[in-house]
Amino acid sequence: MERELKVSREEVIFRLDHVTKIFGKKENAVKAVDDVSLEIEKGEIFGMIGMSGAGKSTLVRTLNGLESVTSGKVFFEGKDLTELKKKELLKIRQSIGMIFQHFNLLGQRNAVLNVELPMKIAGIPKAERHAKALEMLKIVGLESKEKAYPSELSGGQKQRLAIARALAMEPKVLLCDEATSALDPGITLEILDLLKDINEKTGITIVIITHEMDVVEKICDRVAILDYGRLQEVGKVGDIFTSPKSEAAKRLVYPARDTANPFYMTDRRCFRVAFDGHSSRETIICDLVSETGEKVNILAANTKSVGGIGYGQMIIEIPETEEGAALVLDYFKRRGVFVEEVIDRKAGAEEKKEAV
């Protein structure tokens, strides 16, 4: 069951309309973002994922006007950021907090003074901003570290401090640009749990930029897949895990394949079987053998927790005979399991994409 948000999912906080960003000119021009249109809904945790060079960091910086667009429009709560004057844009940025991969903390200031900084810049009185900073440190679990300097904190504590600072101005949106990339897996989970908890308690919209599908699956409601600056696919995380449509999404979702994996060493028909929700807890493969008398060979498999719901997938070889293959595919269809044919290119065959 998809978690319910505190704010209506019908309200759009960001709308990107054919956004393009080009760096350089003429023969040196690089199109970092290429004609991207999408909407981010108020109160959701929205992911943007892609490999290095996909344009995701450039795109997220257009959301707060840190990066101007070459063409297209960026709307925040219905206001066109591309048309605002500098003073108006600075005001809007107070509603949009941001955290980064490398924390961007001031080493010469202790924790409480780092959190106070944006409030000091905004002209908030000293006593008020100090009390607010202490409140933010408590929210992120650093109430005992108010006098500590960044050099005295662990990586996870530094990111918690960066989150506290970003929340100090009570923004409506929190942009997270590869915020967990510099952290080990255990600390990453702690930070993601913290962000999810803040979202659930406050209704703040969170936009997460990452190259790791595990991050998206752990925390995001919806995700946009970017590749070479173009939007390849956007949708609910569970839907994209179950039935990815674009090649970029499939590269992120399919079970990991390396040269030791037998998926590379077969020329038989291979299918990807995706289990979601209740079906992931059923004995589908065992029942298949009992019901059809046909056997399948499992070449790769994994399971995921997507938004707290168990999902699984397998790459299987199906029977070579047409009759046997038809029985297996009909069985999966009747059980409501998503199946698509995949023939690996490295096996020398053209990939087929035929959803059942």
C-alpha cells in the first residue's frame, strides 16, 4: 500500500516545462539538460536518478534558480522562476533548503553557529535564531553536539548538521544532491530514515538526486529516470521496479549481471519475472512446477523493499519447446505476475521486449 501524504497529492509544487540547459557555445556546447518536462507534487519524496553526466544535478539546481535555464520554464508554486527579479528569487530560495554530498559546513563555526548562519543572513534576531538552532539540532539527534566543530563530527553527524541547517528557515522543499554518496551503507540508511521521518512529520517536499537505485527504493514515492540529459521515464517507484519501460530504467532495475553470471552464458529464451506486494510472498515457482509439470532455471534473482513493501525479481530460462513455454507464460499471466522476455546482447542476440 502506498503511504499517504499529509498534503494532497494533486497539488504541484514544481513544474518543469521543456527545460533545456546548455553549457558553452557553438562547437563547445554541451547540452546538460535536454527538453525535460515533469511535475513534483507537494509533500512527496521525489527521486531523480541517473549515472554521472545524466544531468540530474544541473536539473535540481534549476529548481531554486541556482542554475538559469537556456530555454523552458521552471515554476515553483505557480511562479515562473525564470521571470523573477533577483530580489524575488532570493526570497523564494528561503523556501527551498539544500544539502550536498560534501556537507558544505563552515569549519571555523561550531554546530549551533552553522545552523544559525542562514537565519543570521536573513536578519533574524540572535536570541530567536539560537533557540531555533537548538530545536533543529534536537530534531536531527545532535542536541549534545551544539558546541562541536565539523572536524569533531563523523560523516553521518556532519550530514545531520547540514540537514538541521537546511531546515532552520522552515523551507517548503528540501533538495538533496547526492546527500548520502559520501557515507557508508549503515549511515546512509540512518540519514534516509531521518529524511523520511521529517517528511512524514512536517509534510515537507523532498527531492533526492542520486545514482543509486537502492536510495530511491528505500525512500521515494516517485522517481524520474534521466540519461544523457533527457527524461527517460517517470512514475511510482514500485511501478518502475515491476515493469521498467526505458533502457535506462532497466539498467538500474534488472538484477546485477557480471561476467560470472550464467545469464551471459545461455542462448535459451530468458524472461524476467517481477513479483510485487503479496505475490512476492507466494510460492509461485514451486506452484508452477506442480501445476504445469514444466521446470524453469533461475539465472539471477534479488529482492527489494520498496516503500516498505517486498518486491522480487528473477531472470529465468523457460522450456525450449513452444508448448512448454506457452504453459509457463500462461501460468504467470493467470497469477498476475509481470513477465517480459529478455535476451542479453552479450549473448549475441537482439533484445526482445515483449510484456505478457
